[in-house]
Amino acid sequence: MSKQIRFFAFDFAAPAHLSSGLWRHPEDRGSEYKSVKYWVEYAKLLESACFDGIFFANNDGYHDKYKGSVDAALRDVAQIPADEPAYVISAMAAATQYLGFGVTSSTAYDQPYNLARKFATLDHLTDGRVAWNLVTSYSDSAARNLGNGTQREHDDRYGHAEEFIDVALKLWEGSWEENAVVMDRENCTYIEPSRVHEIQHEGEHFKVPGIFACEPSAQRTPVIFQAGGSPRGVAFAAATAEAVFLNASTKEALKKQVDNLREQATAAGRNPDHIATVQMITVIAGRTDEEAQQRYEDYKKLVSYEGAMARYSGWLNLDMSEYDPDVPLKDVKTNASQTMLNFFLKMDPSKEWTPRDIAEYNGIGGTSPVIVGGPEKVADELQAWVEETGVSGFNVTYGIKYQDIKNFIDFAVPELQKRGAMRTEYDGPTLRENLFGKGQARLAGDHPGVKYRRNTSV
């Protein structure tokens, strides 16, 4: 029997996400991002196909590196304007029963108490279907507008994040005992005070002495996603994450990432099977291979060079307008050019990548691999990625908003389900159960957050 693959829809609460210029396509629905009705319709669509969830990216800043201005990003809606995705989750949850919701929130510009309260509230309102994608932020514009004007050094960001999540885990797992809520009407006691405890945290970055404001939710702690790709980020994920978002250009590269993460999880005293791995993938599906390929060719005609470069410059913290669009970057003798080439050189070492080549590739689905085809080809490719790499599943992104996910559901999902490679029913009411099995609504016993529990029976 085929291995069952996990599937999330990868999205952004904005007119456009990773694709450049494709918002102009007549079928694109990105302009509806402000409508709660749109997101509710989307949630129902995903649950009808038994997606594990929708994974919302987020960005505290904006892309203003290209030509030293935000103008190109604004023209191509390159992840701006962007709403806060957490606010639409409750409406999507009310319209569904099992669909999970991954929400990206940064440790850089929030307080752990506030963030813990936000996710506990979301977990209450979704009946336990929320994940926190923990990021440390990379944007200079975010540092200017939300911080003190400068970013922390890379490793310091992770040191800060490690303490941040430690505080959050103490609040979620350690402040309230499991039976603190008694609702004793006869003695006029809703909560038994002796069962609610101060966490008494005092560290390098945070001092949080008191009790948590929220009673325990269905999962207590939201499912913890993490997406760091640096050595420090991978070590952090291996120690703390329950699901890791990966973005490799080839199966060979992805297998190395999955194997490395599993090795480090084992070294950290955790069962690597308690960490799901999710690779970003773009799927352009059709009734036939030819129909899908024609759609892909139509998309390529709409790609915006400046929109792609606005995004890429922001991701790299480098102004790509300084490079001739048609001169191979290998001829540019700077450390920065080598860094930005690494991803593409690994994907195709024989190709002399120019900025225009990169824009054409990034223009449809960003840096993720792209699968184009009819039902059988898409299913074959997705299964090959899983079988050859050991990855758990995919964050499925798109060329045009809504329609590409709908095409994937209409054409590829029935084939995947027929093969037993995609679920046809959910395992349980919580996101953690649907990732790891029925009855596993709480943190696994080897997760570091468990040490803060006051009731060891749960």
C-alpha cells in the first residue's frame, strides 16, 4: 500500500504570494484576499479534499531592496499589501470540522506571553486545529518599523527564539493543571486557584513571573512548525519542532535535509518519527499533461521580471538591480553573488544562471520545484519525492491564487486517493492527531515542553 502523504495548502493573506505578475491572469482570485467569504470558501474546498491544513506564511516587513525602494514590490503586489492571517482563522474554522491552520508568527517583535495567549485562543476557537510556524524574521524593514532599527545577529536570533519558546511552553504546559477548571456552582468556584501556578521565568531576554491568562486548550500547545535552514536553525528544529518546512531544489538535496534532521533529532533525545517534514512544491495540474503544460506556458508569458527581482532581492537582502539581467552571475566576483547562486547551482550545475533565468524560475511558485501534468503524472511525481527522500508531505503552492489549488483537487487528488497516497477521512479532531495519529492530541512524551507539565497522566 502507498505511503499516505500529508498535504497543506501554502498561502499568504495578500493578493499575491510567491508568483510574480500572475495576478493579472483572468482566473486569479488574489484581489479577494480581503473577503472573509473567500477564505471560508477556500477552507471548505480544502477540507472537501481532506487536506491536512492551510499553512499561512507571514512577513512583518516588506521587500524594499530592489532599486533601494518598495516601488517594484508595490507594483507587483510582492507580498504587500498583506493582512494578518490569524484574524481569519476563526471564520474558516467555524465553516470546517477537521482542517488544520498553520500560522506564521515571529519571535523577533512579539512577547512570548502575548503570542502564547494568541495561539491558546486560536486553539480554543478551532477545537485544537492550530499550528504555530515559528520564525525569527529576516527583514530590515521589519526591524525599522517594529524593532530598534537593526536586526539581531543570526545566531543571537536563535538564542532569543530558544528562550522565547521556552517561556511559551511553560505557559501552555506548566501554568494550569489539567483539572484546574472545576465549575463548582455550589461553592461558587469556577477555577480552583491552587491548581494554577506562576511559571517564575527569569532569563537573559524575558522575565515572566506570573500565571497564564488562558485555560488549557484541546492541544494545550499548538503544533510547532519551524523553517530554519541554517545549521543553527536545523538544530533548533530538531530539538523543538514537531513539523519542519523544507525547500530543496532536488530530491537528492531534500533527502540530505530529511536525513540530517532525523539524525539531529535522535542526538537531541527525540524520536525522529515525532517530527513531520513538509517540502514546498508548486503544482500546475490539468485533465491531461498537455492541458497542464499549456497552462504553464500561459503563466510564463505573464511573469514580471521586476516583481520576481523585488521578492528575490528581499529574500537575499541584496539589490538585484545592480546586475545585468542577461549576464551569468558566475562572472560577478562577489561573495553575495555566490550565496544567491547556491540554490540554483545545486538544482542545475551545468546551467549558467542569469538574473533573468532566476526571475523566470521564481516567477511561478517562487523557489519551489514545479510539477506540471495530468493526474497520473502529478501523482507519480509526488510519490517519487516521498519515496526517494523520506519527506512526510508537501506545502502545495500555486501559480494563480485559488484556481491552481482547485485544479490540484479536481484532477490530482482523486488519483492520489485512489492509490492510497492521500487520506479520504481524518484521523481525529485535532491537527496533531491528523499529523501523528488518533489520540495524540498533546505533545509527544519526548518533546522538551513535557517537562513543564504538572499532570503527568496527560
